[in-house]
Amino acid sequence: MKKQNIIDIGLGLILVWLIVGVVRINNSNNHQNTNLIKNTSVGQQEKNNQKNNVKVWLVPVDKELKADQNFDIEVLIDTGGKNLGAFSMYLDFDPTKITIDTTQGIDPSSDTGRGFNKGSDTTNYTMMSNSDDIANGHFRFAGISASGYANGNSEHLIIIHAKAIKTVNTKNLSLRVSKLSDELGHPIVDNISSK
């Protein structure tokens, strides 16, 4: 079997898992499965969480960028003491001011860019991105692991490569968390808070 076919099958299984997980969350507890986290300073936009104290945040929080400036956005998580088996998130931005640089990052299936690199705590994860909606200001990324889970108070998930089109501040970015689940596929959180 060709390497590309194996990768395509693996990515297809991840997508099915993510879709089934979102349906299961909606059917089991009728909670909204997407949490919006504005890129704000510590203490703002916090939500109470019944299961544990999970926090997700973007770095840099408040950085002024000039037009045509390349920059990296990092996503970090405090897993609240749970193993992070899988995640699915969206980076939302104003597409008239920021774009994702899909020429950067390494796509193992084609040796071309994909707009991100794995974080230091997700080296065991299979990760993918969907760049189809960048023109509308949305960059979706997801990861899944069968071992070596991220579990800590400052786990580094991903580095997203971006470029400022106009002068902009990173505090205008937001992160939508679609799914966070443990190694068994169970949601690890009802609500997410920003840090």
C-alpha cells in the first residue's frame, strides 16, 4: 500500500472520529460544542467548568504587527490533569488583516507547507489542518494520539504560521474549541476558559 493511501486512510479515520464525537456530544448533553475564546489577558472571558479546570490560550496575547510581517501563533493548553487524546479547534481572524502562510510548515504526505508545525508536546500526534476557509478568516486544525498524550498546565499544541496583511494586533485573534477529549474519546471539558 502506498504511503499516500495510508495517510489518506488515517486522515479519513480522524475526520470520522471527530464528526462522531461532535454528534455524540450534541446528543448526550445538548451543550454547545464550540467555545469561543478571545485572545485576551489573564482573567477575562473565563467560564466555569464543572469537570475540571481546562484552559486554552494563544501566544502572543497582545502584539502589534506591521503590514507584511510574518509571525507565529502558538496554542497552549492546561489540560486540568487529564490526558488530551484528541482536539479540534479553529483560529478565527479578520481575513483583510491576517492570513495563514500555508507555504510554511511541513506536510508529511507531500513535503509542502500546511500552515503549521506540531507543538513540542504533540510530537506523538497525527495532526491535520483545513485551509479551505482561510479567505473567510477561519483556520481549522486537529490532532489525535494513541499514546504519549499531552497532560500538563502549559502544553504546547501547535505553531500556526501567519502573515499580517495590514497593521493589526494579535489580541484581535480568537480561538474556537470544537472538541477536547481524553484517550478514550470522552469529552474532558464542558466549558473552556481562556488564560
